[in-house]
Amino acid sequence: MALLLNVTVVFAQAEWKRVAVRDGVKVYARTVPDSKVKAMKAECILDAGVDEIIALLLDVNAAERWVCHTKSCKLIRRVSDSELLYHTEVSLPWPLDNRDFVTHLRVVKSENSPIVTIEAPAVPGIMPVREGVVRISTSINRWVLHPLPHARVRVEYTLQVDPGGHIPAHVVNMFAYRAPIETFQNMRKVLAERKRTLAADR
């Protein structure tokens, strides 16, 4: 909880600087005290409803299709319809070792607001560390879904991660700029495919 509060405070106080724009996706970065790795934020409008996006985020098996650099994503435990634990391995180019982490994902809704937040921090101690794969122990992911008219949603995604091991900060930051754009592009495709499949089944 203390880690979550600290990251929330840092996100709130920092100045974001736009570093990339492509295909309707805006990517921002900002420095973090005592870290060589920058925090990242991405914003995008998707042609989908809030429930559709939540369903995709909760579909762990689908993550390999749309989350950039994801080698594998496996469900560990489904706590409830809105909370689960899953394991992810991230592919990195040679000679870097792949990274992995366990995520505790929770969908947070408020009775007083249509905005939905999905908290997805990395949590330690759930699975043993594997040889040849570096465990990420500190990673805060947050999706904030802002409903818009005509079944659209403005998505705001923030990430602060310590990749662990020996990896140059400039490599991490480069991936951080590119990954959200590719991820949102893939996300659009998967959401569109699901809509077409649902329409065909009716």
C-alpha cells in the first residue's frame, strides 16, 4: 500500500513531457527521483465501450496478441470477476535476458463516477524466480477509462517500472516510448475483431 501511495504521489506531482504521437496515441514521459528509468503515460481514444475494454484486460490469454513484447501470459488465480493474479514473460532482444513478473489486477469502480480504474501492480513472492529470466519486482500499471459519447472511451495508461538486472536505462526508455503505441494499435485490432465476432454470432 505504501508503494502504491508513493507512486500515486509521484504521478500527481511530476511534469509530463510529450515524447511521441502516432496513430492517435500520445505518449508522455517524466523523470522519477532516484531512478534512471522514466515514468510513462499514454493516452488514446478507443471505439469500444468500458465493459468491452475491461473484458479484454481481464482476458489473460488474449494479452499475448496485443500487449507489446509479451512472450507469454498465464492466469495464476482468479480471485473474483474483477480481480485476478497472472504471470507474464516479456521478450527482450539479445543479449538481454527476458523479464517476468506477477501482476495483481483489480478493477475499481465508483458509484459516484462513470470513470473506471484498473490497478495492476507487480507483486513479489507468488511464483519462484526462473533461471535465465530476470524477475521484475517493482512495476505499477494503471488504466483509467473515461467513457465518452457514442460508445467510445478515452484511455489513460501509466507505468513506472524497475526492470531489474543489468539493462541500460536508455534501452528501457526507448521501449517505453514505442511499446504503448504498438500496444494500443494491437488493442484496437483485437477489440474490432471481437465486435465483428459478436455481430456475426447474433
